[in-house]
Amino acid sequence: MIYMSKEINLETFKNIFQSDEVRKELTVLSSWARGVKQERHIINILAKHLDKKDFNFKMEYSKIVEKQKFIYDIRIEDVLVEAKFSFEEDIIQLEKEIYGTQGKPVEKDFLNQYLNWIDQREEENKIRVEKKKKPKGWGRNFTALTLIDIFKKKCDYFILIVQSRDIRKIPSKDLENIVASKECISYNKEFEGYNVPENFGIIDNLLESINKARPFNSASIKIVATNRFPCVYHIYILEFKS
């Protein structure tokens, strides 16, 4: 098949994720992929629907940006897309990364603080590599991983997927088959459920700071995907203006 060049925009992503077919696929996914984080699975679903629409794309596309080699989740036409998957309970860690343990911003401009810290870590890793030592990773640092995608890799679109789960009624013997079940149970008990609005406000605050530094248009989609347990996918799509 010969693919013709096609324009992709925010509406393209919205239409795909809002389609009945994708909603059904995510409902099934929430069950059989309950034992893993689902970033790659959801990128695969996106790719399948881009293919149906005859878009030209390459998954795991590599590119040099400012002398650094990066791998992108997918390149569609000439557009670079990165995605991150997280659970609602991870927002608590995000809050600590942004506001510290005192409930106040670590610095007035925490975004620049994090970008400077990322630069420092990268310089440290260069030295470690020169000394044939293993470079330090980012672990589960949600803020750092997000900022690297947006400000270092300079993706054109960033897709954040947050899965909300309530697994309090799952039998104890089955919890070991669910990824991060202990953290999820603890969160469900502390907040008496899931889809906690004030916690999602923390994500909104982070995105607001990013928007000031690198303006974007955005869309948010909420997909109820209850299957084995109550589940909702919150999908944020950022389209950067430059």
C-alpha cells in the first residue's frame, strides 16, 4: 500500500480515542493487561487506528536532538509523539515531586528547578559512562520523565494516560495478578474510592506550568472501562504550538 501524506492534528487524536471501538478495546485491555502498565499497549491501539486511516507512521522512531539520540513512541508523518502511562495513585508521588513534603512549592519556579536538575543528572551520567559506571536512571519520577519528553525530546504531541482503579472488592488471592495492587488498595482506602477531583488538580497545576513555558492546545478525554473492577482512563492530549 502507498501512503499519501496526510495532516494530523488534535482532532485526529480526539476522534480516535473517543471512538466506540477504542473505548471497547480499552475495556478489554483493562482486564487482560491488569498485570502491567499499559503505555505500549495503548500506543499499539493508537497505531492500529492510524493505520486504518492510512497515516504514514513509524513506531519507536529514533532522532538526534541537540547531539542526543532519543527514541520516540511513534512518528506520524513528520510529527513526533510521546506518551506516558501512570496510575491515579501515582499522583501522590507527583505532588511530593512538585510541592515537597511541606505542601508548598519547592521553589517559586519548580519547573526550572526540575529542568536544571535534569541537566545536572545528565552531566553526571556522562561522567559515569566515561568511568565505565552505570548511569543513574529516573526511576518512577513522573515529573522528570514528563519534562524530558516535552523539553528535551521536544515532541510535537504528548499523550498522558492516567488509569484510575478501584480494586477493593477483588479477592485477596487475585491481587497478586494486578500491578501495583498494594499502592492501589491503600489509595482506594485513604480516599474512599477513585477518580478523586482534587488529586487530578495536581496534574492540572503541572500542565499549567508547562503551558507557560511551552504553549500548547489540549484535549482531555475520560473513558469508563469497567470490566473486572471499576476503571477509568483519563487521557490528556497536548499539541505544542512550537
